[in-house]
Amino acid sequence: MSVKVGLVSLGCAKNLIDSEIMIGHLAKAGMSMTSNAAEADVVIVNTCSFIDASKHEALEAIYEMSDGKATARKKNQKLIVAGCMSQRYQGALPVVEGIKGRVELPKVDAFIGLDQVTNIVPVIEKVMGGLAGMTEFVSKVTTFIPDYDTPRFRLTPKHSAYIKIAEGCNHPCTFCIIPRIRGRHRSRTVDSVVKEAQKLVKEGVKEINLISQDTTYFGMDRWSEERPNPRSKVDSSKGESLASLLRELDTIEGDFWVRLLYTHPAHWSDELIETIAKSKHVARYVDIPLQHISDKMLTAMQRETSGDYIRDLIKRMRQGAPLMAIRTTFIVGFPGETEEDFTELLKFLEETQFDRVGIFKYSQEEGTKAAKMEGHLSQEVKEDRYARAMTLLQRLSKERGDRFIGRKIRVLVESPGVGRSEGDAMDIDGIVKIPKKFSVGEFADVTVTGAEEYDLIAK
């Protein structure tokens, strides 16, 4: 079937891989892609549904694709909604006020869930054949996990790629809907991930980003113990683990980085820290969302950690791998958060001096435990705390940058005049402004000559 497909991919890198898998299957079937939605026979909107803002963004995109059908779009153009929103609402769209002032829902020809990304071709064939309003393509429980040979067309730059090493999540965080959307944690094997990484390196990829809902739980879902001890000295003795995966990735020949994203503090072991410190390929960088430091808030969030545990973990990470850049995120305005709790967080930020920090205002999500809690704070309080935290972080970020002046660093050239150091993840962290003479997609050694609020300047 000769079909031209347009795709709008929203949300995180995990969602991006789902989009890449769909495109890979479309290409294998001989269907063509177009960046011009007006000329597409079918438009797919791959949605995110993590928080309110992502639902608004997804619905705006769906409305935009639907609105043009009668005029600007190709005649009889079909619309398919995929991804987290489709999975979360089981083949329906939520009614959200404030989307272009409307509450009526657009016409969708088919919904597909997270387990159906590899079946996108037969779905399109059925939609083009006249079937409409289909919701049977959304499974109740998600079990899919990609493999090294799953068809995929990368949408990232040639020099950088994501590998999804696991899917789903077992954590009980009260603010999060992800386990209900993406299911229980399920890991790939070390062999599967290594084979995919080897292929990417041969294709010229210089940066491999390992992602999942919790990369530190990799392999542990197949251990005999239900709850592995995060302080276990040799966790991989019980089976495959993130540490054992990193050691295998380190045997691949080539000049490249492996970057760790989406780690959970509860499963960091001393062995993992030691493995990173000794590795020749693993970037000295870690993304470790902590969410809060107040014991009361961590308990309310069911984060499976305490303030003392977090402080000790950061200390062990910095002692074991002194050059490692630590990125984290925190939530302000969670139900029941007092000024005392928030002040403790500000003090912790000042004392700990993280390399990168993201601050999120609490979003009340239906279906989560936190949504039913007492003590929800006003939007004004959340906005105020967010602004105060950001003011502090802007100062700390500039002070961090100033400490880099005069230092020699290695960067991966992202685009003409733009590089990223080991401490800068793609799309979420700062950049290093460099001379335009360096080749895109290659590593370069530079000396930092200046610092801005979030970025460095080097020559």
C-alpha cells in the first residue's frame, strides 16, 4: 500500500524511541514519511500524558491535526493517536478545558497503545480501508520491550542515540501515573543492549544514552530477591545489573560516551559507583531525580529513600567518582509541604552544589495517590516556591560555571559553534559555545574562557 505518513512525536526520549520504532516498521513496509502534515494520508500523534502540561500539549497537537482536515489537509486524511495518552485513557481523549477554549473532542480514526507500536502498519491499512473510531488496538496491560533487532529509524542526530534498556516501573511514587501507563518493570538482557550499542558505534554514534523509567533497576526484576539491597557491595553476583551492563559496554571498541539517564536513588550500589569511576566509556555524568530532601515529603511521596540516605549517597558518589557531574530534579508544592520543608530543600541545594537541577511545580494527576491527599497548596504558593528555588539555582549555576574558567574539557560537537561536555545531556542541559571550525559529530578538546548562567564559553 502506497501511503504517506506524517508523525508528531511529543514527550520524553522514551516516547521518542516508540516513534522511531513506528517509523522503522513503516519504512520496512514501504510507506513513506513526510514532514508536511498537509500532504500526509495519515497523521500519527504520539502523545505524552505524564502531567497536566503534557496533556495540554498533546491535545493541542491533536486539535491542530484534526482542524485542518476539511481545508488545508489532504482529502480524507486519517488521524491516529498513539502513546501514553491513548494508553492512559484506553482509547479515548480526556476532556480538558482551556484547549483553544473548547471542550469538544476531535475525530480520531484510531487509537493505539504502547504495546501496538510494532503493529502500526496493519493499523494504518485498516484505517485506510475505512474502519474508524477503533479502540481495540489499546491493550489493558503493557508488556512490550524492544530488542536489538526491532526495526527503528533514529530521529536523533547521527552522532547521538538513545537505547531503551528497560520499560515500565515498579516504584510506588504517589505523584506518578507512569506505572499505570507503562506497566511493571521489565529489563532487556545485557546481550541485547550490547548488540544494539555495537551496531550504533559502527554507524558512527559517539554518544549512547541509556534510558528507561529506572535504569538502576536494570536486571533486578529477574533476581530471586524481590527487593534488592541498594547497598549490596556486589549486586551483579545475583544476576545481570546496570553495573554488569556497563562493564560489557566498556569492552566495545571505539571512541564514544555512554550516558546514564533516569536513575533512581534507591538502587545505587557501591559497585555501580566503582564501575563508573573505572570505565573508559561511561560519561562522568548521572541523572538522579531526588524529588525532595525533607523526610516528611519523601515519605508522603513514597520515594523509598530518606534525607540521610540521599546525603550519604551523594557523598559516596562524589568520593567514589570525584569528577562525576550530578543532575537531579525536585518537586515543590507537593501536598502538605510546609515552609519549613521548602526551606530545608533550599538549604540542601545551597550546601550540595549539584551540577544541574530541574525544579517542577507539583501537578495533581487523577489516578495517583497524591491527588487524593489532604493539604493541596494553592497555585500562588507553588509559583512562589518555584520562583525562589529558581533564583537560587540561577546563582549557583553561574558560580559553578565560573569555577570551570581555565579548565580544559572535552566536548562533543553538536552543531557549528555548539558543543556538549560530559556534564551536558542532549536537549536538557546547558551547552559549551565553541569556535565553529570544529566538525559536527566529533570530539574536541577546548579550554573554558567564560561562563554564562547555564552555558560555558570555550576556545
